[in-house]
Amino acid sequence: MTEEATGAAENGTEARSRPIDGGGGTIDGGGPTEGARERARRREILRGAGVYLVTEESLSADRRSEEIVEAALANGVRAVQVREKGGSARRALEIALAVRRLTRRHDALLIVNDRIDIALAAQADGVHLGQEDVPVAEARRLLGEALLIGLSITDAAQLAAPDAATVDYLGVGAIYPTGSKSDATPTGLRLLETARLAADARAMRAPAGGRAPIVAIGGITAQNAGRAVLAGADVVAVISAITLAPDPGRATAVLLEAVRAAAARRGVTQ
């Protein structure tokens, strides 16, 4: 077992031993637990990340995902999701372990798509779940309370489901047509607007937990990222806009500039 995996096993055991309530997490004195504080810290890093890179080595112009991530982090990305649908679990873990080392250098987040086992082995900051993946309550039981859980939202009805109320962030879309998920039906900006209203309303009812960040995904480019932010996204998630770019670092910088300009128009500091 690698040093990273050994540490992950210990980390996972420690996380599971902490009290878990599926919400803010409190101790007998009424204050937040250590795990709840760490989860809140990670959530705020995500909220201010601007651009959330999703890796996909099969869409990286014959480059390794680690190379793409290193360039993106050097140019301002602060959240990376290891997705890797086109490769093996072994390669996905290898990438996740390498990305974990890189994200630690930049105080950035590592999120793993779907695979709770890989997230724990890589000591990730969280997992992203789809609507057909492990139920959120079960994921929370396995992960402990310190890790983030994100949930894909592909239609407005999903916003009213219990899972949407308990996750740490919502991944909304596909906003525009996307080549990385051929079966995705574009939702347009309307779903982003609806998700933001729902998250704002939920935060007003339970202000202690804060509003869940909204991540727009699907067909996002430097040309349309600003529209997604103006419609309600805190962060935009991209694959090919960075991974297929001739210069991933420059592509990252241009995307961040577009997001920050739109956030400034909305009165938000990124």
C-alpha cells in the first residue's frame, strides 16, 4: 500500500469516528465540531474558486491529466475534480494521488467524481455525486462530516428532493451542449437561476449552514462563463475549455478573468 493510501485509511477511520449529523455538526456545548468547521472552510474555498477544473485524460490532447492540472493551478484554479470516465480505476487513483500533491501546494481542493473509495484513498476534500450514484446519506456515513459532497442537478424537480438540501454544493447543468457527456440535455441558464433562488431560500430558512455554492457545468467557455455567473453561478466547471486548449494555463487565466468580471458586475468579490 502506498504512503498516501495508508494515510487515507487512517484519515477515513478518524473521519468516520467523529459525530455525524448530516447538517452543520455540533458538539454538546452547541458549537460546531472540528469536522463541521473543516467542511465549512472547504466550502468557502469552493465558493471563491471561480473556475473548477474537471479532469478527463481522454479529452486532453494526448497529455496527462497531471500536466493539465499543474498548469491550471499555477494560473489560479483552486478546485479540481478527478473524473476520468474513459480510463481504469487504477489510473484514476494514480491521477488523484498526483493531483492531491499538487493541490496541497496551492491550498486548492481535490474532489473525486463518484468514487468514494478513490476519494478516501487520495485523501480528497470531497466527492461529487450524480443523481444515480450512492445516496447522499450513505456517502456522508462513509466519508465523515469533514468532506464536501456535491450533487448534480439536471432538472428543477431535483432541487426539492431531500438530497439537494443536505449537500455542500450543487453542480447545475449541462447548461450548454457538451461533448464530454453526450446524453446530457442542455438546460440553459433558467435552471441556474432556479437553483440559485432555491439555495437562497433554503439559506434564509437555515442561515447557520450558509448557502450552498452553485457550480455551473456543461459547455462552459470563456465566452459564456460570465452569463452563467450573472445567472447565479458562484463557480464555473470546465473540462475541454482547459484540457483541450493549446495552452491550458493561459486558458485558465482567461476563464478566471471572465468569471471575476461577471462577479464584479453582480457585486461579488472572487
